[in-house]
Amino acid sequence: MKKAKAAPRKKKAVAPSKPKPGQPKDGFHLGARLKHARLLHQMRLKDVAERAGCSESMLSKIENELASPSLTTLHRLCKALTLSVSDLLSNGKVDPWVIMRPDQRKTIGHRHAAGSEGVSAEVLIPSAEGRLLEGFLVIIEPGGNTNGILQHKGEEVGFVVEGQLELTINKEVRLLNAGDSFYFPSNLPHAYRNPGKSVLRAVWINTPPTF
């Protein structure tokens, strides 16, 4: 008697690969760009980590797309590498004008991640060489903050869309509510936090792109 042929085994469905923790869904390799900038400056992990106030292990994870930096940490890393966030995000393409739908905007920072300070920002103005503005929709969870003082070149203007913003400029503290706007030179020491019980959303514009 002939042996019955075994039924062919069904192939297991392969689940689509998920983006790594530090890699957005659109494939923008933030960590790789930071590492490239560091190597161009001939700096060690230790050098950049010390200047940015983070650990070498965390910086290594960020560079290898295993962790995503908070907005504040990203700003400090860029400052350590003499870059702006706009330099890092630039794709070299310059359009005369741009319309962006909500799902087209890149988000920097992950406000729910450990050590994120509860702050993230959606990029409103695509970075490109020659642009004089950079704009973000800053989103801060209740209690979220900059985790220290920020200071850089330029000017800043903003508008609180919803929630409360506690803005500290040159050691003076002001509380802003929905509908309030603000302006200050970026070279003044500044910090911000959400003192309220709901999420804060604020449109934030810098010029030139130095954040």
C-alpha cells in the first residue's frame, strides 16, 4: 500500500515589523542623524553625553534607535553638537509653500515615555535650508516641564490653544491660560511647565530655527 502524502504545512503569517522605539513610523532615523553629526564633529559618546546632561548608555540607545529622546534632551543634544532641531529634521527639500495634514506632521519627543518630562511637539513648519522660522504644536501633560533652564539664540512667540502654561523668563514666573500669547528673546534663561490638570497645547514659533 502506498503511504498517503502528508498535507502541506501552512506557513505562519508573519506580522508586520513594528518601528523601533526611537524610530517614527515614517522611517525618519533621528538616532542615526545624531550619530552622524557626532562622528562629523569627531566627538565621543562621553563628550556629547556630558554636554547634554544625559548618560552614555542613554545616548547610545538613542543613536541605535532603541530609545527616543525627550524634547528637552533632544534640544540639549543638538546644542552639544552645535545643531538646531531644524537642522536635524531637514530633508533638503525646499517647497515655496506647504500645507500639512495632522497625520503628515512629525512628532519629536514622547510625552508618555519614561524620563520624557511629559512634553512632545508636532512640527508645523518642515525644516529646510533658508527658512527663517520653525514652528511647533507643543503638547504638555499635567505636571510636564522642561526639566531645567533653556537658553539659545533667537526670538520666540506663542499662543496657548488650551490648558495652562507656567512660563518662567529670566526668573520671573507668569501663568498663561487659553487665548493668551507671549513673546521673549530666546537668549534669556527660560523654562515652562503645565501646572494644570488637563493637557496643554500651545503653538510655539522660533526665529531663526535655533531650538
